[in-house]
Amino acid sequence: MVAAGGALYLSRSVWRPAAEAAHPRTAIAVLPPQNLSAAGPNAYFAGGLHDELLTQLSKVASLKVIRRTSVMGYQATTKPLRQIADELGVGSIVEGSVQVVNGRLRVNVQLIDAATDQHLWAERYDRTLDDAFAIQSEVAQKIVAAVGAALSGDEQGRITTAPTANAEAYRLYLQGRGLQRLPGMLAPNLKAAQLAYERALTLDPAFALAHAALSHVHGRMYWFRYDATEARTTSGIWAARP
């Protein structure tokens, strides 16, 4: 009887993972999208979109979203999705690609159940660069719905409300984010990000996210001693003012 009971216990332990997900679908990892853009001013668009999608999903309290520093190690990985999900402790994985060509923004995105390796949702977007925020917002909403997460009215508003009414300013902000997030925190990339944010603020002086990002760049330039001057500190403080 003891032997039979032990065998039953072991068999149930072996089969449980196949029947039950190890982690809830609401635990999500958004992997860095494949960047298909050619070299040029839009080459870093994918990084900016990835960063902002993580920010959007993090606004939903019922989701557990793995932070950016943890998912960046899986860029261009060949690991199986189930292994990635197990390492990150998630039940859902988002992957895809971003390409900017001839003024068009092409985004492929798919949401995959880590336990079954099945698609929960997938979509392809082919729109103008002016639709960057709309695409990002729609992707976030579709992901929330597909994993069955609760979304309050306030959270819905935060996801759907654009941070600026100027589409070009938002594109410049995304470019700046992509440049700022490049590995190494190199001075040329930070300076290029600074210029992108400043151009965005010229178009929309009330663009709060661009102000915050610009202040952060000034801080990085000072911290890494690329420009450890009082003028740099002052610029960072002024950029952060409401």
C-alpha cells in the first residue's frame, strides 16, 4: 500500500505541470522586439516603443510586469519560451518586431501562453509614424484583455490618454528613449537623446514626459562626468521643474 501510494504521488507530481500553469497569465514578460529598421534616425524606435509598452502595462495593478533590466538579457535569445517563462516566473510572454520604413511603422506582436505555447492574441500593424501612441495603447489594452486582468476606469484612462497631442513630439520622445537606453550610457548617445527631447519640447513645451526624460539625461551626463559643470546641473533642475 505504501509503494502504491508513493507511485500515485509521484505520478501526480509529474503530470501536474502539464495540467496547471506554473505561473498566472497575468504575470507577463515583454521581450525586446526584433528591430528590423535600417540604420538612420528611426533605428532606435523599437527600443523606445518597448520601453513605453512596459510603462503602460505597469500602470495596471492586476498585472505583474517583469522590469526592463530583467528582460533585456533575452534580446535575440534562442531559448525556448517555456524556459524563459520559468526563469522569469511568468505565465505570459509578449514578443514581436518593429520596423520603420518610408514613413510607415510596422509592428508585429504576439502574446503567448507560456504553459501551452499557444497564442492568446496576435496582431500586425502597418500605420504611419503618427500612430505610434495609438498602436502602443491598443497593444497594451489587448494584452490586458487577453490575460483576463482587471482594468479600472482610472487605469483605462491612463493607458488611452496620449501624453502629448503633437505626434511628431511623441516620435522624437520615443527616439530619445531608444537612444538613452542603448548599452554603455555613451556620451554620443546621451547627447543625441538630449537633442531629441529638446526638439520634442520645442514642438510641445508642456510635454511632461519629455521634460522628465531631458532632466534624466542631464543627470546622466553629470553622473558619468561627461559634463560635470554647474551649467549641466542647472539645466537638469530646470528641466524637472513643473
